[in-house]
Amino acid sequence: MRKLSTPSDCGRNDGATPVWRDGERTAISVTSGNSMFLATDGEGYETQMGRWSRRLAPLLINFAGGNPAGRHLDAGCGTGSLTCALAGHPDVERVVGVDVSPDYISYAARLHASPRIEFEVGDITELRFENAAFDGVWSSLVLQFVTDPHRAVAHMCRVTKPGGVVAAATWDTRGGVVAQRMFWDTAAVIDPDAASYRATAFVRPMSRPDGLREAWRAAGLAHVEIESLTIRMEFTSFADFWSSVDSRNGPYAAYLSTREEAMKQAVRRLVRHAYLDGEPDGLRSYAATAWTVKGTVQ
Ligand SMILES: C[S@@+](CC[C@H](N)C(=O)[O-])C[C@H]1O[C@@H](n2cnc3c(N)ncnc32)[C@H](O)[C@@H]1O
């Protein structure tokens, strides 16, 4: 198992205000503590991603064996999609959801009130739990946003019992998520900052199967397997699509909230064209594929 070292202070911001990095390859990256994900509005996150991560959660659970039992940890639980799916399994006694965002945790606690579920604010690169405290540890759509994902995976392994499974999913941002491609490829044509963001975020090792495999192996996990799983994201109209983009959450918000109004409107206009494909406004269904990884603690 990877040895846990003293945490680095890289990008640390103990206040609530995101740090906007200037002069780096991307000017729109946001770092708060050990997270690079802007997470300030639970309800907005549900519209943006929670409605889709809820579809992905049962597929991830099936991929990892399908019959979780005992105590489980959802690392980076957000608004609790995977936490709730795990708690729905009859042999699961308890699920703890941990996320660094107090806004998401309080929203999740209201959304998924259950005696089998606990939510708490915490950093998955600094998990407070004892060794081998859980039968299984999970993470969905998180690791690509963690400043030190190897450290997070090492902690996830440490708190899992021998024989337990550590499993994760991350979007295949480069090749698998049509809606995100549509937005960033369109914005990148007219805005170099969007192109820089794409060049940074789309190639993160945790969004790629080789990077995930390497992290799982480096953590000492056995029987490492990778697969890809696809859901559909359905939008009722362009307004529905844009409401998921123009919120206070995630990379879209980190980007749009720092644009001049004229640039924001230009991006919106072009993305609308891409959404319509020359047809009347209405329902669109886009494939979204995640890489999934699992391994067993020895
Ligand atoms: C895309 S959201 C995924 C949320 C949820 N797992 C889901 O599937 O909907 C990414 C989440 O990772 C959390 N996060 C990022 N870095 C973290 C860290 N170091 N510790 C805990 N949570 C973190 C963010 O706050 C955010 O809720």
C-alpha cells in the first residue's frame, strides 16, 4: 500500500473563497482546500450533475460486484447520489458520505434522510476514520478534481477491510461525454481560456484508464479491473441544458463566472446552435461514458 506522507500545502485555501490561479496554464482552475471543484450550491449541483450521477451509481455498484453489505464509505459524496444507491441495498448497514463542501453536505442530509446514512464534511485526502473501518469504499466523479488523487486513493484503501473492494468512476472527459464536449469545444473556438481549460482538464490522469489503473496498483490493490459504463443525459430543451451549465458549480461555473458578459453571451449563442443541430428546440439525449476501476484490499 502506498505510504501516506505529510500532506502538501499546494493550492491550499482554508477559507471559503476559491483561489483563482493566475499565470498558470489555465486561468479558470479553482482550488479550495484539496479540491479543484467549485461546490457552492447543492440544488444547482443536482440540476447540473446529481440527476446524472444518480443514473451512474447503480451501474458502478453492479460493476463492483452488485451485492454490497456492511459498512461503506462514499468518498466525495457530493449531494449523495451514490450514498443513497448504496444504502438501498438490503445488506448494507451504514453508509457514510464525506465531502469537502459544507453546502453539498447540508443539502445531501436534507435530501437523503435515513437512519442508515450519515453525511459529514471532510477531505478524502485526510480521512479521519480508523484503518479497516469499512467493508467497501467508493468514489464517483471525484478523483479528477482532487489535488492529490494518489493520496486520496491511499486513504480509501487504508480505511477498507482486507478483502474489501475500492471502486471509483470518473467521466471519460476526452472521449465519452457528449454534452461537455459540445460546450468546451464550442467555447474553445472563440475563447483561448476555454481551450486552455480543455487542454488541462481533458487529459487529467484520473479521467483516463491508464491513470486509474496506475493509481489502484500504486495503492497496492489486487485484482484491478477497468471498464467503461454509459448512461444518457436527457435535456428537455436548450434552456434545461443551459440551466445545468450556468450555475454556481463545477468547471462550467468556474469558467462562465469569470467571463465578460459579451463573451458569456457569445458562448451561449454558439452552444445553442450546437444543441439545436438545425432542428427546433426540444429534447436531446447525449451519451455519457465513465471509466470505472475496482480493486481488492490485500
Ligand atoms: C463532480 S462532484 C461528484 C459528487 C458525487 N460523488 C456525485 O457522483 O454526484 C465532485 C465532488 O468532489 C468533491 N471533492 C473534491 N475534492 C475533494 C476532497 N479533497 N475531499 C472531499 N471531497 C472532494 C467536491 O466537493 C464535489 O462534491
